Amino acid sequence: LPPLLLLVASFSQAEEPVCRQRGDPENPQLSKDGDIMLGGVFSFHSSWKERRDTYRHKPLPLECTSLNFREFQFAQAMLFAIEEINNSTELLPGISLGYKLYDTCGLSRSVRVALALANGNEIVPAPSDAPCTRPGEVQAIIGETSSSPCMAIATVIGPFQIPMVSHFATCACLSDKTMYPSFLRTIPSDYYQGRALGQLVKHFGWTWVGAIRTNDAYGNNGMAIFTETAQQLGICLEYSVIIDTIKASTSRVIVAFLSHMDMDVLIHELSHHNLTGFQWVGSESWIFDSQIAKMDRHHILDGSIGLSIPKAHVSGMREFILNVKPLNSSSNEFFTEFWEELFNCKFKQSSAENQRECTGNEDLTEVHNGFTDMSLMPIFNNVYKGVYAVAHALHSILGCNETCNNKVQLDHFTKIHFQCFEKYDGDEVYFNEDGDPPAKYEIINWQPTQNGIVDFVTVGLHDASLPADKQLNLHNKSIIWAKNSKEVPASVCSEKCPPGTRKVLQKGKPVCCYDCIRCAEGEISNMTDSITCDRCHPEFWSNERRDACVKKVAEFLSYEEIMGALLTAVSLFGTCMTAVVALIFFRYRKTPIVRANNSELSFLLLFSLTLCFLCSLTFIGRPSEWSCMLRHTAFGITFVLCISCVLGKTIVVLMAFRATLPGSNVMKWFGPTQQRLSVLAFTLIQVVICIMWLTISPPFPLKNFKEFKDKIILECDLGSAVGFWAVLGYIGLLALLCFFLAFLARKLPDNFNEAKFITFSMLIFCAVWITFIPAYVSSPGKFSVAVEIFAILASSFGLLICIFIPKCYIILLKPEKNTKKNMMGKVAPISF
């Protein structure tokens, strides 16, 4: 490390205590006396090298190298503001401002310069009873450009309460007043820039971006704020400063938080690797720098967009900065170096007029491009504002009106926080409690022109003082993107998940990398990038795209569909057929074949069959409360009535032939009255069962969501399964009894074969209802209803056809057999 400038007390036995200085004195590169002195710190050289005394083998003062013309421009802006103030009759009248400008040589001499500004180089003897102290050399300091030197200087001068106003140090860390109590700046903090860059990236829908930063306070702190904002806005970053990593990266947008010097190096590397086509987002340190644009010969940065300090114009400043001929009279080595570098010539001393002459470029026309570049005028303006802020504060402290009070102690100046509004040239300068100005940025877009020169076009504004949703104001249509495109480039790790899908994060990758999984059946997502799928209401189902719930189709056996229409037609056909048979029987009611087996039971059987055919219609149509109760009870009662009639006829047949036996009088125990009572009794038992069923737990309409995923089955819930199976069981019991009795009468004379037909009809009836049970249980939805209707119709047709069609055949086609003699026939012995 270079020796530090320190003031120490030296004691001896023979002398009074005196202050001695250790190390070589630090002299300003440019100075001018005045009533009040201001300090300036600028890095006139961007690097340095060590020197050693080879004879004494000890280090010599550092040698600064690589002249930095833009820092000299900043210094010129400061001198311009001081000259304006000194010539002003309204600001600090009667007071002249002097200055001392030091070269920090990058970061290497920052501490030495800070101590020189605080203590000076002169040694003042101290009283015997006081330490070595003296007032500060300057009342305020203007500079430095970079954040790291500012941190070093502000740390040193902080205890002395000397205000320091920087024009380009943006590190958010400098807002910490516990660390840097006297630091102020005329450029917004990176706290606002990092957040603004995050909002800018989010505005264009970029969720997967690369990020490059300078490895210093500026880059690290600025990128940390951008990273935090990006995470809040759902943006994922790829951090890398390795060119190979950039080349292999999948992100097409790169956020560069770099100083202009690092950007120079990066452009060279990008050109070497031919890395083009990336969309660059830049910070204020390089986005409006024309020198960076000139270095980009391969147009790598074309279409870049970023934040810039708002443009400004100060009358006369450009001419003042470019007017360097008066400096020709200076004998300072610094200006010798400056002139030779600026005009690419060598100076020699002129003995005649004690002036220096420039050989090789006598007209001083070929000037270094870096010095004539005025693209950094916004930063010059920041220097200008800093000087004026200090001047207005001094004006207030000194109580200046027409003249200033020179007797005011300027020690109190150190307590001024610059919180008031100060105007200059129509603009306002003020600082908040952190020493920061209002955060306002222009959004700059690099637009290449036909002659190859980049045009810095303002395409928007960002004002951090506005509400969050109104801070960013962009004109998208005027932006030119990378590759001279008019379309906003895409930079995402994964494309947006469309409605109907949900995001599933990829294992081991950031949250911006995900797969889009189609929503399951019955679930939807109606928004882009949904993280979940919402299940539809039970009465709704997801559509094919899975982006909306549609009402499920209510399915029931209706009259409009083919199956319902066919069953209705068959039911009506059976009803009509039964009616025709009844008419035939009524027309021929006095014939032997009709009278042979209790015509009254025959008509009652035909009536019950008609009801059986008609009751099947109650199973068709939308289930309702009354239809659910009617369909099963009507079916149960009509079928019991029907089977009771068949049972009565079977018993009559058996009793009739039993009565032909000698000494038998059984018919008197089963005459017409007993037949009617038996039918009534059997039917009443079913009626009682149905009443109990309807009373305890009746059938009711039900929406079945479980049978099908995409349909609602409208059906009748049985209510009490015991009641349902009791009704069926009772019908089955009567049918088995009837079948058993008819089976016993199977050997009756052939001429009177009704028992055989009853046996056959009961066989069909039992077969139908036995097969009905498994078919009914296993059939889904409306098909179970169709199975039940089919069983009703099949068993009804079986009874109608087997019992009545043979008799109709004889009545209509074989009338010669419809005689009493033929009905009696030859009676054979009957054995049971």
C-alpha cells in the first residue's frame, strides 16, 4: 500500500511539540484560491503502477497511467459551475469560490486524497495543551465517479462532517447514513435502478434472463437489488461472466450491470466469439455512452434498451469544456500529459514568451475523440447541479442577500443535509434523508442508422416517485430490438402454459422452468400459467380443452330417443293387442271356449295385462317424485293382480277336473265368489307391502354422478331396497305357486289344454324375472330402466300370448271346435 498522509505529534526534550507529516505531500492537479474552497476528486488516470528506488531499495510514489478524458470533462463541468457562480451577482455575492482538484488514480490514492482534503499539506504548530488539529481544507467535496472510491473517501471524511456530493456513484450502500453520514449525490441510487430494470424486464414478458455484473460495489449491490426485484416479479436469472456460459445459455436477454470499462472488455470478448442476437438490457453506466457504441463494430449491442440519466442542456457548458487552449500556459506536468495525449503531439518550451509549443500538430485541430464526445452531458449536468447545491447551501448559511456575512463560522456548514429545494436554471435540486435525489430515468433504445451510427432514442420514462403501476411509461411501437426486429424477442425458460393445463416445476431447475401438464378429466384451468387445476362442480364436466366447465348431459330414458320410442311402441302395441283380445272375448263371451274357464277371471286378467303394459310407460321420461313412487308400486300391484288371476284360473282348472270324480263336491268351496276373494286377498297383500314401502322410505328422484364421469344419470332411488325386493319377492312367490299348480295339471285332456299354456306362460314369466335380476344390477344408467321395462313387457306378452292367443285362434279360425262337445271331449283318469 502507498504511504498514507498522516499528522502526528512529535515530542523531544529540547523542543515544543510540533506537528510533523509522514509521507510525501499530496498535491492537487488543479487549484485556484478563493474565499471558500471546494474540493474535487476525479480519477484523471484509470490505472497506476508501482515504482521503486533501485539505489535505496524503497518504494517511490505511485505512477498514474492511462489518462481518462471523460474524468477531465467532469472536472471541467465543475470549473464551469464555479466560474458561473463567481460571476453571479445573485448567488454568493462578494464571495469567491476556490477549488482544489485531486487525481484519485482509480482507487489507489483515494484515502490519501481524502486526508489531504481534510487536513491539507501545511503543518501548523499546535499549542502545548492541544492536539494537532486544524480546520478542514475544503468546505465540501465534489466527486467521485465510481462507487468504490466514494466509499473509501466518504469513510475517511465522515467523522469530519465534510459534505461530499457525487455525480455518478450509484451504489445503494452509500445511502447508509450510519456508514457515510456526509455523503450525498445528484444521481439516483441503484436501489431505484435495480427495481426499475426488474420492472422493465417484466414489462416485456422476459422471465428467463442472463445477468452480467461488475465485480465491485456498483455491480454487486446493483445486481443484488435487481435479483431481489426479479424474484418478486417471477423472473429467473442466469448469473455468469464466462463467455462460454453465455454462448450455451438458453436465455436470449442479458441484463448487464457493468461499468463502461468492463463493457469495453466484454464487447471485445463477444466479438471474438461472434455472440450476436442477444437482447441487451443496460444500466445507466454504459447505455448512453457513445464511445461504447463506437466500439461495437459488429453491432452486437444493436437494439439494446436500458435506463439513462435524463437528458439535460446547460448553456455554455459544451463550449467551456472544449475550450482547452487557455490551459496551454500551464506548466503543470499533468496538463503536459493531457495536451500531448489530447492532440497527439510533443511539447517544447518557447524561450521567447515562456510558452509551450505543440510540435506535430501545430494547429491543434486533431483532437482525441474521447474529449470531444458530449454524449455524457447528463453526467456533466450532475456535476453542475452538485456545485450549485453546495453554493445555495453556503448562500443560506452566510445569510447572503445583497452581500454575504463573512464572519459566519462555516463549521456549521457540516450540519447541512441539503434537504431544501434549490433551484438553478429552471431545475430543482434536493436530497432526501438518505442524501439521494428523486429517481427519474429515461429509457434509451439503441437504434442503428443507415450510416452505421447508433442513435440513442428515448422510448419511455421511469419515475420512482409515482405509484408502482404508473412508474413505467413506454412507447413499444418505436423500439427497435436485436437483429433490427420490430417484434419483442422472447426469453423464457418454458413457454406459457395455456388454459387447460397447469405448471409442474422441473426438478432441480428454477421456478421459471416447468412443464405444462394437461388437466385431468373433470378439472379445468381458465387462465394462463395456472399452477393448479380446479375441479368442476359435480353437475359440470370439463370440456375437451379443459378450460371451462360445461353442464353435464342429464341422461334418462326419454321418449325422444330410439330405445325409449321402441319400448313405448311395444308397450302400446301390447296394450292394443290386449284390448283386441278383450273385444274378441267380449264378442264371443257366450261361446263354450270363453265360458269354459270362468270368463270373469279372463276379463280381469286381460284388464290387469293392460295395466301391466301401460305401467311400463311410467319408467320412461324424466324421473319425478310422483313417477318414482308410481312406477314400482303400479308395477308391483298390477303384476300381483295378473298373477292372482292366472293362479285363480289354474286352481279352477284343477278343481273342475277334481269335481268330475265320483262323490267330489270341491267346486262348492271354490266357486266364483271364492275366486274373486282369492284374487282380492292376494292383491291386498301387495297393496299393504307397497303402502308400507311408500310410508317408511319411498322411492325418490336421484342425480347419479358416480356411474359416469361426464354424465348425470337421472334415476329413481329405491328408497328402501327391502321394500323393492319384498314387492318382487311376493310376485315371484305367486308366480312359483302358479307354475307349480299348473305343472300338476299338465296331464289334463288335450281338448282342454289351458293348464299346459299356463305352465308354459309361467315358465316364461319365471325365466324372464330370474334373468332380470343380474341384468338389472349390472346395467348402467338408463339401461337398467330399459331392462326392467323389457322384463315387464316380455312377461306380459308371455301371459297374453300363451293363455289367450290359442283361444282366439279357435274362436276366429277354427269355430267348428268352439263347441261344448269338443270342449268336454273324453275325460281320462287324472293322477296327481
